[in-house]
Amino acid sequence: MATILLAEDDESMRNFLAKALQKAGHEVSAFGQGDLALKFLDEQGFDLLLTDIVMPVMDGIELARRATARFPDMKIMFITGFAAVALNPDNKAPKEAKILSKPFHLRDLVSEIDRMLAA
């Protein structure tokens, strides 16, 4: 079981993902904004940050940069409908981060998370 920090501003998507990941055996803490997730990150360590890119207040790329500065071994996965944004080298997203483009199947998300955590 892994501990996953989930940042997704769409409430229905956030709840859906959290339930699916919990059903797959992971412990999930979910937040609707990157800044709120970052505050919680400092209180508890996580194995994986699963974050949307486009969010209010603090986007997922900034959240990922700050998270990996604090916890360099944390795995990062972006879930986004804007994959080109994540792939843009100017945004300075963590290079080891994985990108899963929306829409995706939950089976693919869980499989990719399992692969990342096993690596």
C-alpha cells in the first residue's frame, strides 16, 4: 500500500479517483487546490503526488516543483487534459514525472501508479 497525495480541483473527479485508489489498496489524501495539498505534504510524507496541472491558486507543476524540493524521492504523476503544457521544457516540471492524459481508464491509472512505485 502506498500513500498518495491527490490534488485535483474538479470535486467529482477528485472523489472518484480517491475512491478508486483506496479500493486498489492505497491510502489517499485528496485536496482541491495545490496550495492546500502542499501544506498537508509538510505534515505527512507521501510516496506519490498525483496532481492535475490546471488548478486555481497553485497549479500542479508548481506543486510538483515544491514537493520534489522538499522530498526529492517522491514520485510525481500528472493527470491532465493539457499534456502539451506538462511536456513544455520551459515549465521546469520534474523530469521524472509521468503524465497521464485525460480521459483515461482507472485500470491504466492504477497500473501506472503500481509501475512507478515498484521502480
